[in-house]
Amino acid sequence: MVETRSALQKSFKFSNFNAAFGFMTRVALMAEKMDHHPEWFNVYNRVDVVLSTHDAGGVTELDFKLAEFMDAAEKQK
């Protein structure tokens, strides 16, 4: 959880940029299917993610579902 707002936050670390970009690609395809897009930031092998449903004003089931997908996608490194 993010201290300053209703959101989920996690930092993912990969072996290199290619692995991080592959993760982001898998997540982007799922996010588009869900019509639910993360806030994220990538530098080399790290991807920092914040999930929140902006039109609901905080965390919803969509955020938890996308977070679960991200955790599974991370293991596909």
C-alpha cells in the first residue's frame, strides 16, 4: 500500500533490460484487455508500479487482479 494515497505499489527487479521490457509487454497486453492501466516507471532492470482505480478514487478489485497477474508474469523472467 502507498502511505499517501489509496494505491498498491511494488518494485520489480529483473536480470536485465530485456527481461524488464518483456515483463512490461506481458502486463501491457493484459492491462489493455482489462482496460485498466498501471502507473509505472522503468530504468534498466527495474520496473516500479503503482496501481489505483482513478475513477473509483482508490484500490478496487481490478487493481488486485492486475497485481496478481504481475506477480505471475514476474516469475516468467
